[in-house]
Amino acid sequence: MFEISNERIEVEALRRGLMDSGCGGYTAFEGWVRNHHQGRAVSGLHYEAYADLAKAEGLKILAEAGERFGPVRLACVHRVGDLAVGELAVWVGAAAPHRDEAFKACRYVIDELKQRLPIWKKEHYIEGESAWVDCERCRAAGHGKHDHDHDHAPARPPQEEVAP
Amino acid sequence: MQLRVSYFAWLRERVGLDTETIDTAAVTPAQLWTELDARHDFATERRHLRVAVNDAFSTWDAKLAEGDRVVFIPPVSGG
């Protein structure tokens, strides 16, 4: 199950949906809206999605996780619209016969979706401005003149990608 | 040939449109990018973006057909 939603993510219902008598392990990842980014105070985020493609790509990622890690039950919801600091932006749940597959599949899904889903994040700053997140580096280098490449490369190092 | 082109995120703000229907001689997404860049000035290079045709990722040299929906996809930042 993969959804793009502009409603609050109801974690308990999603968790219940993964329950299965054949599963002995469950884990989930929650991405929360953080109050700072690159030294700037953030008041909230706006997420925009190309929903038709994001849904198709999201389902593809879940299917890939199943192929890699075996019979894992997976669900994922990504919010769109305006989110306040502390709100849940993305949720990934994984249930499997044993914990190892659940952890691995959950990690795979969140890592892949950050790289592949056509979803964009605009940050609103405390001092009043707003900026599309991946655009910052482009702006710093001057659009059309920069030498960095976005193809399949994270805008920031993966170790900084724990929360949205 | 008539195509529908949709824009998202900063590209949408730059162009000032969600979607436009255009008559074009372009037969690939790459040619379409060049034509629309001349009209809108996307202010970025094509290599930074991906492209989707009819809601599936595509290559820049794919063959377009009448009525196709083309979306230029800026670097993503979900999660």
C-alpha cells in the first residue's frame, strides 16, 4: 500500500493494517518536519507531488523491497500540502517473519523514495522567506552555470537525511 | 502535433503555469525542452532534470505522439 495524502497520517491504523499472524517483527520509519535546515530556522514545509507518477514509483519501490528481502508486508504514506514543525511527513512500515527483513526493507523504501519520488519540498523560514529545498545549491551557483549534477545524487549527504 | 506539458515546484513558479497545451514540431522530449526553454527561459540545464511521458519516466530521446503528457522533473526533495 502506497499513498500520497493531504490528510494527517494515522499511524495506528496503518500499523494494524500490516499485522499478520505470520509476522514476528515490525518496524517503522517516521520522517518529521524539522525546525531548522542549514542553519536557518524553519517554521513549516510545503510538499508538492506529481501524484500520478509518485504513486506508480512508490508502488515500484515497495515491490522491489519485496523482491530483495522476501515476504515483507509494507506500507508507505507521504504527505503533501502545508505541514507544521513536528508533523509527520512520511511514514514507512514493514512487517516480516523476522526482524532483519523488516529493518532492511524499511530502510530500502525510505532511502529509495527520497531519491526517486517526484515530490518537492518548499521550506518556510521564520524570518519570512521560502525556498524550494533542492534549488538552494542551484541558486548558490547561479542557475544554468553550476557544475553539480542532480541525476541520482542526493542534494545533501545521506547522513543528513534522517528527517525530512 | 499537440502535447500537454505540466510543471511542478520551482519550474511551475518560473513558468507561471501548471499545465499548457502546445502545438509543436518537437518529436522528442529533448527537442520539446529546447523549444520551451526558448519560450519560458527555464534558467537551468536539462541534465539536472528527468522527464516523464504519460506518467512514466522516459528518456530524453523517446518518440512523442499526439496528445502525450510531458512533465519535466526537477531534482526531487521528498521524504
